[in-house]
Amino acid sequence: MKRLFAVAFAASLLAGPLYAAEPDKDDPMVQLERVKKEDRASVDRQFDRTMQLHSSKDAAPVKIDPWSNMRGPDDTKGKK
């Protein structure tokens, strides 16, 4: 029995470094690259969605007059 225990103990001591040498699947650099790739894909999807919203051809262009609230009611083009 002591001999079996000694062999099992020796085998566990030798097997420990074998498992420690196994490549880590959750390597920080691999995780970082995966996150960057997902972020790029997300930004691309948001950009495409925004471009589709703003490039619709059936919508008429909106005329914006930024000075409309600065003019008074009697300021007309014909009056000088």
C-alpha cells in the first residue's frame, strides 16, 4: 500500500508541470484582440445604420435658417 501511494504521489509530481505547460486559452492578448475585433464590428454596424438613415432618397432635404430667431417681424427682403 505504501508503495502504491508513493508511485501515485510521484506521478502527480511529474504530471503537475505537464498541465502547467498547457497553453492558456484565455490569454490576455487573445482576449484583447477579440474585444477590439468586436468593437470594430459594432462601430461598423452603427455607421452603416446611420448612413442608411441619413441617405434615404425619399426624404426631402430640410431647409434650416439659423438666423430665423435673430430677425424681427418687419425685416423683409424688399424693404430698404
